[in-house]
Amino acid sequence: MHIGGMRTALFNWLYAKKHGGQFILRIDDTDQQRNVDDALAPILQAFRWLNLNWDEGPEVGGDYGPYFQSQRGDFYTAAADRLLAEGKAYRCFDTPEEVQADKEAARENGKPPETMRRSLELSDADIQQRLDNGDPWVLRFKVPQDRKIEIEDEIRGHVEWDAALMFDPNIMRSNGSPLYNFATVVDDAQLKITHVIRAEEHLSNTAIQVLLHEALGESVPTFAHIPFVMAPGTKKKISKRDIDKYRKSPAFKVLFDLSSQVLPQIGLDEDALNPVMVEFYEQTGFLPAGLLNSLGRTGWSFDETTEFMSLDFLIENFSLQRVVKASAAFDPEKLMSYQAHWMNELPIAERTERCVPFLQKAGLLPADLSDEDLTKVRQVVESLGDRIKVASDILTYGYFFKDEIQYDEKAFNKRVAKGNVPELLAEFRSVLAELSDWTLESLETALQQFSESKEIGTGLLINALRIASTGSPAGPGVYDCLVIVGKETVLTRIDSALQKVRSE
């Protein structure tokens, strides 16, 4: 599911919930070249993950099904037959060359040529003869060219088109398969759609759709065309086609860094998931609240200052009047701030619960957790505080869950292997070995007393202990590290660090 498409879906969902309406999920699957099941699964999962439940549609049913266009052929055939019988549509037998010539003439003259409707000159007998001969044809809607089409768009305001400048559109192929504009109108009418909130690129389709609604004797829905979502730092619509460019963009760096740090560890392909896809955020440990907050603020605002918005807040306050007309950029930096906020709002138990699956997928915890395992994860999460912005951040601190650690070589040489640090660390190791009370307080007291006795600052050994016990210069406070790693493992790791110094 595309991130821009999900923003559009969210605005529809919010509008429906705000006004007590129904949010209908309809699947446009008339493209026979696509594997519908493969395409549909991530769409439905994206809605489920974000808790945007649909009132009617696949899996939940409803009074106006079916909800797959591929299963709605009878509706399209009936509507096409009606337009044909009423003289509002006609079979067009033009060759591709004739159609191309008409288009070129239109470009030169600024309006469709009179020859466009040459098939209307055929008699009933001529038409039947051509059908009997198997001549190819399409069904075209006959545009009433003596009028203007006008709508009051909820975002764009008054919009109008001159029908005299419009081609008669192809609405159905000879095999009975409908084209987009026709299928959309038939579906919207049959499903009793009252409001269509969609991306602005569909504004150009609206004139034909209005005419088709009227021709079928149906009420024209209210339209709202929202601006597209731009890629950060550009004026272009965010697109999966530009992923390689985004990899080089400073604005996307935080998300691609997350991708390279997390996805390989949990067995997912970096090339198969990217920040333009909703699934990326689910798989890398974002909260639905974080992404929804970001999408809700992309092109919409409550006021000039409110940034953090829950889904309930968005439902209560959403309005089309505050959707901006200009395109808005997807902002990874703001997304991370929203995500961090909502992660910090969670109780420790829930943060822990969200981190566990990433440790399991990375092979750092067993599938069947023991109470000891869960306690350890909780200790790590609690000690890290707001360093855990997304659940997969826990993997940065995987050294708590490994038997063997890897040293940050630069930090090791700077903090452990220099000067008299190895000797001091060896001496303090003996102090730790005798320590019976392995708690934050007793460890801090022991280090302070040892440092005073040696007339050194505590920072010297704090840094050395951190590297020796975890291998990393980043993480919780050193005393938290020592408690979580545990006494026996800390002593063993100090021995390994000292051995490393001696061997080098």
C-alpha cells in the first residue's frame, strides 16, 4: 500500500467517522494482468495494522456487494445496455489509425473533430453487419457538447469544463470489460456513495463521471480532490519509481538507515521494502499512532500549533475545509518526532511487548520466552527510556542478549586499551568479584570509592566498563548495563577485554 494512497484513504475514513457515515473498501481489480491476491493482501493488512476498519468490503461483506470490480460485470453490462438503448452511447468501429488522426486533429484545432462520430452515421443494418463480421468495436459515451459541466469541489471550489472540448470517451470494450471512468460511476451509484475524496490527479476524470452519473439518472456525489503527497525536498509526487533517488536524499536518511540496520537482521529484503510502502513502517516497528499522526498532518492541520494528534482527536476534528490546496511533503523528520512521542506514551509493559518480536526474529531470544527473558527485555527497555523510538531500536542493543559481543574498535582503543586503564580495570574487576550486592547503588558506590582511592575521575572507568561489558559506546547508563548483563557475564567480558589488550 502506497503511503500517499493511505493518506487519501485516511482522509476518507476520518470524514466518514466524523459524520457518522460508512467507509467502503472497494477493490478495482479489472486489470487481468495482475495477481489480485498478491496485490490485495498488503492493502488489507495496511488498513488492519493502522486500525482503519472498513464498514463494507472484502472479508466483511455488506448490503451492496460484491466489492471486487471483477465480480460486478452484470452491473456494467446493464448500465451499458441502458445507455445504448437510450442513445446516450454508441458502438464505435473506428480503426486505431482513425482514432489517432482524430487526436492529432484535436491537438491542432483545440477541439474534437466532427469526424469523431463517424460511427453514428452507420445504419442499424450496417452495425449488425459489422458485428456479424466480428469487426472490433468499443462502446463510447456520447458527450452532450452543448453545455458546461460544473461542480463545487470541497477543496478546489468551483470547477467547470466545456463539454464541446471533450472527446466521446470509451466506456466499455467489446468483450464487456468496463473502463475506469464507467466502472467507477456504476459502482459509486450502486453502492450509494455520497462523497468521493480522492487525489487531485483524478480531477480530470470528474467531468466525464458527472455526465455519466446524470446519464444514468443517478445523484452526483460530492467531490473533494486533495493534493498529492510530495517527496521531501522536491515538488514531485512521492513514488516507488524514485526509490533510488530517495536513498541519496538527506531527508530520507533516517528511514533508510533504519532499513539497513533492521531489515537484514530480521530476515527481510531491503530492496523489497521501502519508506514509500505502509508495510515498511509496520515491519520496522513503528506504531500505528505515529504514522497516522504523520499522515494526518500531511496537508491538513487543526490549528497553527497542534502537532500531536491521536486517531480519536483526528476523528473529532477533521474537516475538508482545513485541507490545504497546495501539495504537502511527506516529512520523515516529523514522522520520527510523532513516533517518539507516541512510543513514550506507552507503559513500559507495552513497549517491552513490542520490542520482543524483533529480538526473536533476529535470533536473540527464543520463540518461547521464559520469565527471565521477559524481565531482561523489560530492564533494557526501561533503562533506555526515550532512546527506543521505534520497537526495532532494541536491536541496536543486542549485546544484552548475546553470549559473544563485538567491540567497537575505535572506542575500545580509546577507552580500554590506552595508558594505565587496563591495569585499573583489572584491579576494579577484583572489587567487582567480591561485591555481594549487585545493584545500581552498590556498583556506583564501589566505583566512586575505587576512583577516590586511585585519585582518578570516575569517567575513566565508567567508559572502560561500558566498552568492556557491552562492546559499544552507546546505551543505557553504565550501572544499568552492569546490572542487566549480570555479574558473572560482566566479569567474563572484562577478562576477555583484558585478554584482547594483551594480545594486541
